[in-house]
Amino acid sequence: MKSRLGFKVEKRAIVSGSLVFFVSLFAIFAALVVAGIFFRIYGVSPIHAYQLILKGALGNKFGLAETVRRAIPLLLCGVGLTIAFRALFWNIGAEGQLLMGAVAAAGVALFSGLPGPLLLPAMFIGGFLGGAAWGLIPAILKVMLGLNDVITTLMMNYIAIYFVEWLIHGPWKGPTARGFAYTDTFPRAAWLPTLYGTRIHWPTLVLGLVLAVVMYILVNRTRSGFEIRVIGENPDAARFAGISRFKTTLLVMLISGGFAGLAGVGEIAGIHLRLLGPTHISMGYGYTAIIVAWLARRNPLAVIVTSLLFGVIMAGGDVIKVSLGLPFQLINVFNGLILFFLIGSEIFLRYKISFFLRR
Amino acid sequence: MDNSEGYAIELRGIVKRFPGVVANDGIDLKVHRGEIHCLLGENGAGKTTLMRILYGLYRPDEGEIILNGQSVQMTSPRAALNNHIGMVHQHFRLVPTLSVEENIVLGLDEGTGPFMNFHKTRQKISAIAGEYGLSIDPQAKIWQLSVGQQQRVEILKALYREVDILIMDEPTSVLTPQEVSQLFTTLRTLVDDGLTIIFITHKLDEVIQVSNRVTVLRKGKAVSTLSTAETDKPGLARLMVGREVVFQLEKSPLKRREKLLEVNGLYALSDRKLPALRGVSFDLFGGEILGVAGVSGNGQYELAEVLTGLRKSTKGRILLGKKEVTNCSARKMYDLKVAHIPAERIRMGIVPALSIRENLILKKYRHHPFSHREFLDNKEIEENAHRAMSDYQIAAPSCETPAKLLSGGNIQKVVLARELSENPNLIVAVHPTYGLDIGATEQVRQVLLIQRERGAATLLISEDLEEIMTMSDRILVIFKGEVMGILDAESADIEEIGLMMAGTRHKGEQL
């Protein structure tokens, strides 16, 4: 008798934590395999490349430090995005919100004339408000006019990018920047302290960790968090229960945009010490943070882990550039593949697929 | 003679397991060629699952499907259609923006190459329609049709595919009494013409009225197969529930109290921005149940939504007690003690992924004692859950269980516990027992009667006329957003209500 392989698809009633973990792991593994093809095309053994990346990103103090400093903006943006995604607001605009946070903080640093100890706190507040304002515009457009959040948040990124370009080429171009498109270097009081010998601006890191915990509590223990969860899980029931979509959408975008703005403050006050070209400020943190938040399954605490993972990948990008002479953009290919497989693997969370032999 | 010769279909030992339940537990079913065979059972008895297996939507874990004496694998609905089996689902599978003929040929390889040949299609449709009295305009768009007409399209769709066996899944739940009798006539014509019909239902009257034979399912097992002529309603009910069933509900005489709700010339739009309510007026008193009868889509949902603050009215007034509450928010209405038992309990009534505990505070999480300022009080929330679960006999492993894992009856009990625990003045109940088994139905009706006793005013919107007749003190019939009349339930006549549901105004109109 000939037997044939059959399969059966069934809806899952309960999704366990370990299943989520292994499915996510599988998605990353699949992305590694496919990304390997690209290394092959460049004539590099993928295994060798991955070894280099791991060693470079985790094998020494410098690599570790780079991993952590890359993880900082991912952590802040990622935590904010989990909140927006929870409420079904698809914020693709963390990149622009980060830049506007940087702009606001740079403005405070350069022009406020605040005395030393007040300057950094004012920059963080300004950065939060800058990012939040940028996030609130699409939020208001959505709740008032029903405009699609994916499109508006994405478009707002370009506005932010060109706004920064205009500032550094135009009104804010530094007299001391010798013709380069920068602002002047910030005064000393506007520099964030870094861990000795690294570029880890630790106050921003601590802020990110604290906010991850606070957001976890917000989601699970508070009235606003309950409203966010109800809207996220069943918008019809939220309407039925009289929960205001308007208020909650504004709240989540205040948080999401604001946190991305804080990430922008960290980058310019901790690393660059001036406002400069948008691709130098961010390197796509706002976009990568989408994957960070998604891999964390919209859990703010899990973002601590996933942002570190993507810190490794981004630090690894430097390694493949320096050691292998390959373009840094390969990392973006890799990130894209992870998101692709991550979303693709959702089906395994919702359905159970079992194989059997059929006569 | 081979035993299986006379059977159109034979199912042998069908087993289908879902996580946590055995939906079909070794079911045998034999259906004669050319009969109307009822599958009777409560919700969750496994009727629909069994038919989905026959129609190729599910694969059985064990068992065999035998058609005309041959074992067949039903791998997909296409395979079922190739074997001349068609199914009319409870929720129609039609594309609203397409025309009748487009829906009928959807998925078929008609015409030449990429081109459709509607001329031939139209001829075939009108031939079938003429033969079975299923008149319909082939070029009408589905969304323009009434529910009864849409069902006709579904039947035509199956006949167009030349099915021998037609499965009808609870086909009467959306029809007026007149439409039901029309459907039954059609079904008999089909059977006379040699078709075999499997008719899924949980209504005993329908079994008696329409079927030749009936198979009763209970908890995933086929309990018995009978010839309809040899059985009666109580006998079937006993088989279906597994115990004696009381058909009469204990209802105390009406004790009308003060006027609690006054609706005056109310107008509202539907989601499509078409007029849904057109000058609805009525009064509702404490201690009274006012039933709203009407065919689905005649404004009753919009009425429920306007009364609970979920939809804005465009004209008219609502007075709650002496207070003007026209166009108050949903939250405001809840705070004014208006309870809402929504039509679609899973889509609106609960948040499936959240726990029972959290679902029970869906509307009152902002109130003392469940939250203190911004923070939720988990201890109070849990105690509330324990109280509600014992008061309303919600069967669940714990209050942490996600609501989506509960049965329909238990989900409805969660909704009732939440909505009624605050002693509401006005209860807007929409299809409160829809899809529930007899036990849960009895319980839900009991709860509503207790509220009536307590002095609450209840607006009961339902498509189940029997429910309206047994529960209500007065009956309001609605058609195209207008009140056709309000009748006294004691003296109301089901034929007259049926006519009013189809648009005849009540003569001696009394308000």
C-alpha cells in the first residue's frame, strides 16, 4: 500500500509562552539561513561571517559596549512602540519622532542658555515633547479624520528627515563647523556622561530600563493600561464599554512618540554632541525598533532582551564592514528577513499543524 | 440487495476532536435518498461540525464517508461539490457588492477563456428559478436583497452546481414566519424532484413540520434516529436534552410601575448612512418586558445602539425617567444604569483574550472599589469575579481563564453578570439566548424575569418569535425602521405579527 503524507491544520485554543519563544527563535534561525545566501553571493562562508559577527559583537569589551550603545535607542523606541501596537496604532514613525526629539533637544542645548545642571533635564523634556508632538499629529489625523496611521506616520518621517537637513544646512549651521553641515558642538553641560572608555551614555540606558518596567506596570496594572489592552484585543468591545478611542490613541502616541524623542536626545547628547545629518543621528533605529517591539510580542519588558539582540546585529554590521569589507546594508537585509519570518511564523502561533501518514 | 443501496449518504463512526472537546464522538448517520432528514441537537451537540466534515471543511480524525455505496475522501468543499453535495451556511457566503448571477457563478469555470458568458448563465438560472419557484432578479446586487432573498440565492447557487444533496444549516433563524413556510414549500419541491436534504436545527417545531426522519445528536453522539411520524415534541426534547423539559416558564403577572423610558420620534442612520430608524416612539415601564419583533435588519440593532449610547440619533428624544438622555455617551448611559446585552456577544460583549476576571469589570473598572485613582485593585477584581461566578453559575477552571475558552452559554453568563449586577433600571437585551442550549436559555430567561420582578424595564429584541411571545408583556413590531404597532402579548396572534413584520400596519394602533 502506498502511503501519502497528509497534514491537518487546527486552531489553537491557548498559546503558551514557550511556544512563542521557540517560534520566534525559529523565525530568527530561518532569517539566518536565508541571509546566508547573501553572504554566499559575496563569496563569504555564512558560518564564518556569523562567527565573526558574534565574536565582534560579544567577544570583547569594545564589541559589547557597541552592542549596548546600539541597543539604547532601540530599547527606548521599542518600548514606546509596544504601547502603540498594543492599542492597534501602527506607528511606523519612530524614526521621525526620534529625529524631532533630537531637534528639540539640540535647540535647548544650543539656544536656551539654561545653566549647567538644568540643561540636560531640559533637553530630555524638550526631546520627549518634540517626539510626542510628531507622534500626536498622525494620532489626531487618525481619530479626527480617519487617516491611515501607517501612511501618515511613515510620511512624517520624511518631513522630519528633510527638516533636520534644512536646519543643519541653513539656520542652525554652526559657525565653527568649518563648512560641514553640523550645528556647533553643544556646551559641555549638555554632554551625557558615558561609561569609562565606551560610548554607552548610561543615563539614557537607565532611563530606558526604568521606562520598560514602568510601561509593563502601566499595561498590566492601571486603568489606562486596561483600556489599551481592551482596545487592542477587541475594539468593538471597547466601544461597547464606552472606552474612548480618542483619548487612548492620543495617550499611546504621546508615549510612543515621546520615548522615541528621548532616544534622539540620547544619540545627540551621548554620542554626536551636535545635531548632524539624519542618517548619522539614527541609522534606522526607528525602523529596526518596529522589529524589536514585534519580536518582544508587544511586551515592554521583553524589549530589554530583543533590543540587545538587535544591538548585536547592528554592532555585527560594523564587523562585517571592517573585517569582511561587505556593505553595512546587509544588516538591513537581515533585519527585513527577521521581520518577514516573524510575521510569517504567526500562523504557527494561531494554528497547530500536524502531519500524519495516510493510506 | 446491498444494504447501503438505499442511502444517499452514510457516515460511519465519525470522530472529530478539537482542543479540549470531542465534537463528534463516533457518529453514525444514514440518510435516505429523497428525504428531508433533520439533524436535531442543542448548540455544541456537534451538528454543524458533522456537516462541515461531510462538506469537506473539516477532516475527520476517524470514520468513513460513504456515498452511493462507495467510501470517499472529502478533502475540500470542491470535492464535496464534485460529489454533488452543497451546503447553505447559517451565515451566508455571498459577496454583497456583486450581483446575484455573479455570486452564483463565482468559482465556476463558466464562459470561454477569460470571458464570462452571462447570457447562458442567466438562462440556466431562470430555468432553475422557474422550476422551483425561487423567483429573483439575477442582476440585483446582493446587498439590495432581503435576508430571505439572499437565502434563495444560496439555494440557487447550490442547484446551479447540480447538487443531489443539500445541507441547510439552521436556515430559519433569519426568516419571518411567512418566509419560513415559503422555504419549507421550496424544500418539499426539491425533495419531490429527487434531492436529498439534510436540515440542521435546534427547533423542535421545525423538525415536526418539515422532516421525514430525524437524527438527534447530544454531546457529540448520535442518540437516536427516528421517523418523524412516530415521534412528538416532548419526546424529541427529552432525547435532545437528556431529561424532561419544562416548556412553560414561570412568569408572574405584570406589575407595571412608573414610566422608565420614553422614546419620542426617534430617527437614526445605519452604518451605511441610510435611514435605519424613522420616527420610533414608545414608552416602557418598570417591571415590564417589551419585546421587539422584526426581521433582522429592520432597525432593531440601531435602536439598541441608540438607546445604549453607541449610536447617535439624528432626530427625536429619549427620556430616561424624567432625564433627557438623547445622544449621551455609552459610558454615561451605563452610569445611568442602562444595561446592554449585545447581539454579538463574542464580538462586542467580551474581550476574548482577556480573563473572566477582567471581562467582568469591562465597564466598571473605573469605579470604586475596582480602582484607586489610576491603579487597578486586583484583589477586589478577583473577589468580584468569584462572587459573579457563583451567583451566575459560570463554569470555568478559574477566574483567570481567558473568556474565549468558555462555551457560548458561559460567555453569555459573564455578560449577564457584568451587566445586571448593578441593578439596572433599563435592560436592552438583544438576542439574549441566541445560540444557547436549552439549559442556558432557560437560565438566561429566568435571570431576565427576576430583573422584571425587581422592577427593571426590559427591551427584548429577538428574532426568535417564540421567545418574544413567551417573555414579553407587550410586543412592538418594527419594519424598515418604523413601528408597525404595539400589541398586548396575551392576545397577540403570531400570524398577525408575521404580517406586521412584513410591513402591514396594525389597525387598532395603541401606544
